[in-house]
Amino acid sequence: MAANTKGAGQSRTRRVARAGGWKLARRLIKPIPVVGTAVALGFAGYEIKKKGWRNGLLHVGLDIIPVVGTAKDVLEIFTGDLIPDKKNGNR
């Protein structure tokens, strides 16, 4: 009977540890969209300068939206830039 009590205590400990792990994971994952938005805003000036006003604002606007920006970035890994840079000239 003592062995059963010990086994039940271990499963309870596991359950508590598992619940704590999920709580920690949720806490770490939550701010990621905020971090992505901050990074996109940080590079806004560079992107607008590189792509021009219209294309740069479109690029930054899409990157700021958490799910859309992530999908666009993943797609660009495989296809290259979706929004072209401005032509080298006096624009």
C-alpha cells in the first residue's frame, strides 16, 4: 500500500510540473507578437528608404500585423521579396 501512495505522489508532482511548464511556455510565447512589431517599427525608416514611400509603408504595415507579418516573412524566405525595392535613380 505504501508503494501506491508514493506512485500517486509522483504523478501529482508530474502534473504540477507539467502545468507549471505550460504556464511558463504561455508566458514566453505571449510577448512574441509585440517583439515582432517592435522590430518592424525599428526597421521602418530603413525599409521606407530602401523601397520608397508607398512600397516601404506597405512593407512595414504588413510586417506590423502579427500573423500577416509572420506569414509574409515565411513566404519571403522561399520566394524572395514580395514588395520590390525602388529603382536606383533620383527618386
